[in-house]
Amino acid sequence: MNFISFLVTLILTNIKSTISLRASFVLQSIFMAINNLIFFSMWWIFFGKFEDINGWRLSEIEAMYGFAAGSFGLAVIFGDGVREIARKIIDGSLDTYLVQPKNILIQAVVAKSNASGWGDLVTAIILLALSGYLTWKNLPIIIILHIAATLIFLSVGIISQSLAFWLGPIEHLAREIFEFVLTFSVYPQTIFPSAFKVLLFTVIPAGFVGYLPVEVVKNFSIPFLIVCVIAAAIYLLIAVYVFSVGLRRYESGNKIGV
């Protein structure tokens, strides 16, 4: 079995395992979608009284939240294992992957699927449709932007979780860093001062998840699309490098398992 076949099989197995618990799967998906829409309702209330926020109207906010929810949903559906890398480093659970002739990082990332991510995808579809930007013309670009943003989420997760190689048990801090990207990606960058915007396109790359994708579909900006794709590639390369360097410091937990 080549690597691609192995990866696809592993992902599909995790998704099937999640879906097999039908009641849990349906409830998690529905409640996540409801939770997202309830959270977003504050924007509907806000724009019922105000016309825009520094030039951003309700349609842009809907699209921004849709991009953020959709890419986060894809990240936890296909790679929720990224949020457990630090724990596996600390307790020696990476041993399971070391004995297999496959890429250790990819196995660790795709080792788990989260049913709540499907609720995020439903939210993304609803809000992008309401924004008016979900059209057949924009669909290929929207898919590319979602893939790029998903890779950014996973890359930030890998980098933050890999810090456990040097800093020890930092599972909670690593998860908070991962969720910082989501938190700041659902607010328009126009409300932040210039100095903070720099952080949102570097240390906390939330700008590539919510703000810039909206600018791409709003103005059909190919240069901004290319920037999003390049940013995703750069963060992914950094993530792979950080994990690879950290793995050299890994000490086996002497665990036996499948």
C-alpha cells in the first residue's frame, strides 16, 4: 500500500468510526452548528443598528465567520490528532508511530477525527450562502481558500504542540495558542490597530483565515489568493521543520501498543 492509499484509508477509517456512533455524531454536529449561529447572532443584532464597521458590512462578516468555521471544521475532521501531539510527546505515545514505516507527523495529525467539525462545516455553508459570496464562480476559489486556511490551522497546532519537545507538559497552552487563531479570525481586522495587525499575519496568522479570504472573494483578487496559498505553504514548512527538530529530542516511553 503506497503512502497516499494509507493516508486516505486512515482518514476514512477515523471518519467512519466517528459517524458509526450516530446519535453522538448527529448531536455534536447539530449543537456545534447551533452554538456557532447563536454566537454569530450578536453580529445580526449589531448590524440591525449600525450600517458597517470601518467599511465592513454584514455580508463581509458572514463570509469571514464562514471561512473561519469551515477551515476549523476541516482541520478537526481530518486532523484533530494535532491537538494531542503534546500529550503524546510527554507520555511516550509517539512510540506507536515510530515503529511504522510511515511519516510520524502525518500519522499523529490524522489519528483522530472530531464530529463537531461537521457542525462547523454546516455553519460555513449557511453563512457563506447568506453573505452572497457562495456562487458557482467563487466556488473553486472558496475551496482553495478553505484548504489553505485549514493547513494554517494544522500548522499552528503542530508548531505549538511541538514545543512540548523542549518545554515539557504544555498541552493546555498549546491548545490555547491553536484556538487563538480561531478567536481572532472571527473579528474584522479593521477594528485592530496597525501594530496588532502585524501579529495577525505572523505570530497568530488569523488574518489568512478570515480577513484575507473575504478580500479575495469580495474583490476577486488573485494576488491575495496567491498570498494565502504561499502563507499556508510557509507555515506548513515551518511546522514540519519544528516537529522534525523536536523529534530528535524525543525520549521513548517504552510503550507497547497498536
